[in-house]
Amino acid sequence: MARRRLHVLCVHGIGGARPGFSDGLRVRVRRLLARDPRAREWGARHPDVDLLDWSEYVWSAIGEERELGLLQALYPDLAEDRPPRLLLWELIEGILGVGRMGETRRSLIKQLGDILVYLSPTDGERIRAGLASAITAIRDRCDREEPGVASYVTLIAYSLGAVIAFDVAYRFAQTGEMREHSEGLELGSLVTLGAPIALFSLLRGPAYDHYRDRPVRTRPGGRWVNCLDPQDLVAWPIRPLYPELPGLEDRPVRTGNLVSAHSGYWHSRDVARIVAGCLSADPGMSAGAAPESAT
């Protein structure tokens, strides 16, 4: 019997990330899928294979050396390597006088610097090419493990990572660029988290027109779920930009409070249920009932 796994690729946002950034979401999704009778049936047929093929694309090293160099030049005492903190929290501490504004500037250089790095033509192309290569790796695994079986990938992309995923998926589906990276692999579902894609529609020029009128399309019957916490100031609706696009939905979720809403998507129960719902609709699952909580 042909074997088809559920392939997931996660893309992080600004502010730096390390491998394992999506572990919290992966654990929750795996628990939800374990309740699905079809997943148990699949496991019985293939006891030595993991149904869920979960991978990550980490792009934060691109431009990081220049960001640290700028920090070293401007604030030598703040240039030691340390994990970035939530920018909004840094701003609140600085305004209240609890923290140092220099620490806030550190976060600004790293987080806003990532946006400028992506918008620069050379670095932006490197970041997109890296994501394309990660998709190629999934396609190659499919060719080795599932020869002759149509395969699909679910992209889960957060914050600026949602813009990156949108750009690469658009090139695959609409322009034919990078087609060699994805031949034989289709976009099953797209789940965007805290996405500022709507703001990018303000950009003008041939390189940016697709943000306004050329949306990404998933496989027939696939879904694009845009998850946004109403308290997240970075997240914006997408459905009004593409009102006629089948399968696109803006879905309110709960990720935290005003301060932590933007950083909480990878640990959100609501997001996990949405991702599990998308995966349970993947053609890799045989006919049967959906997971109880995957709606």
C-alpha cells in the first residue's frame, strides 16, 4: 500500500531563532493527531515510520553579523550575544524607567534590522533561496520514501516568516520561478501566525505587486488559515485583500495578553487545533473521522 506522510515546514519571524523554536506547537499537534482514528490506523500499517514529518527553516543567521557589528559600534557594552527579548516589553520598561533604553535599542537593531535585511535584494534572495532549499529537502525525502505518491507540505509561518513563506509560495505557484525545488510537491495548507502581510501591500514596484492582487493558492480543497490574536499589534487580517480566494480564512486565536500576544503563537492551543485540523484534511490521511479537537 502506498505510504504518504504528513509533511510540515515551520518558518520563524524576526528577532532571532534557534532550532527547536516550534517544539511547543509540534508537541501539541502530535497529541491532537494521536486522537485521530486514521492516524492510529496509519501507524498500525507503518509501525516503524513516523506519520508526522516536522521540520524547521532557521534563517536568522543571515545579516546577523552586520546587526551585531552595528550594535558593537554604537553600544559596545550591549554587544555580547544574548537571546533577544520581546520588543514591546523592552519599550515599556524603557518608558517606565525600569530598564535601560540601550537594551531597547539592542532589540530594535535585531528585530527591525531583520526586516531591513529581508528587504535588501541580496539578503532577501538568500533567505528565500534557503526556504526553497528546505522545501527541496522535503521533496527529496518524498521521492525516496514515497515514490510515485503525490505529496503535500503544510507551511506554518510566523510574523516576517509569513511574508517570506508567502513570497516563496507565490514564486512556486504563480511565476514558475524555483519550480525545480518543488516539482512533485504541492502546498497542502498554509498557516500564517501574527502575519503583517497586509502591511506589505503598501509597497510599490514590480517586486511587490503580488501582495495586493496575486495571492498564494493551496492545493484544491486546501486551506490558508491566517491566525491572529486581536491583541497582537503586528498581526493583520488578510481575507479583505483576497476576498474571492477559496480556502482563505482569518481566524482569531488566543496567544497571550497585550504584551505577549505576538510571541505566543508557537505555544497556543488554538493554533495547535487549527494546524491539526489542516493536517487531518491532508490527502495523506485515509477516510475517517477527524480528531475531536481539530476544528
